[in-house]
Amino acid sequence: MHEGYSKVFVALDGTEQQDFVLARAIKVAANNGAALVIGHVIDSTALESAGSYPADLVQGLQDAFTNSIAAQVEEAKANPAIPSVDVVIRAGRIRETLKDEMLDVIEPDLVLCGARGLSSIKYALLGSISTFLLRNTDCDILVVK
């Protein structure tokens, strides 16, 4: 019986910390012989409040994110200990999109995310994704600092 993880999901937010979080996810996936799914949600709340936005804007943001992780994705794909590597990008409200369109569909047994260290005011207003994940997922969560 395999005691490790078989499907690792890493939620990336586009901050400068994402390279470190992705590197940790690649190590965890390799150490467990697990599939790796890299997820990113393009926050559409600001775009929604503007009323409408050019369709190519989301595509541009998606391309920029994909380019920012391209080297690490290739490293992960080249690792024989990782059976598969997928990148999933969606636009929407972060929490709902992450849960409903990614985690509920992919069903990982481990989720990694970063800890951005929001100020107490921002945390009170926005909450954190890591806290949301702890409260709303059925699998293990690893918050990378």
C-alpha cells in the first residue's frame, strides 16, 4: 500500500514567492511519485467591476503566467519520478474558481500554496487563500513560507 501522495496540486498566485512554492511542489511530487497539477486563477473581480474587458486581456495574463513558470514546468516534465505535469489556468473569483473548477474536479490528495503574509487589515478584509483551503478542502494542505 502506497502511503504517500498520488496527486499533488499547487496553487500559484503570480507573486515573486511562486517560484519557491512551485519548486517545493516539484520536490514533493517527485518524492512521492505523484502527478503534479499546477493551478492559477486569474482574478476577474477587478475586471468584472469595470463592466467589460477586452477578451485578449485574459489571454495575455494567461500567457504571462505560463511564461513565468515555463522553465520549472519543463524541469518537472523531465523528471522521471513525476508521471504527469499539467497546468490549469482559469479566470474567475479566486476562492470559488479554485474550489469549484479546480480542486473539486482534480481531486488532489495534497494541495500546496504560499503564505503571502497579508497585513492584519488586509487579512481581516480579504482572508487568506491558505485559510480558505484549510476550511474547505478534504485533503492535506501544505502552506509554504
